[in-house]
Amino acid sequence: MIKIENLRLVTEWDKTFPKSDFVNHEKVIFPNRYGITLAADLYTER
């Protein structure tokens, strides 16, 4: 059974590059096939 960890993700912009109005940004959490919980930034175009 894969268990997802409880991670605290920040909601403010924490990147070194400026935020763009042409890109949507969201933080995602998912378990990989080894059961390790990964946190990542997902960028999609608007």
C-alpha cells in the first residue's frame, strides 16, 4: 500500500525568477512507484 506523506507546501511565490501572467503555476504531490512522496511545481500555459 502506498502512503502519501503530509507535506506543508508554501502558497507564496518562492522562485528566483519572476512570475509570469502567461503561465499557470500549481504545486502538486504524488507518490512514485517506490512509495516515495514527491512534491513538484506544475507549469501550464494560460
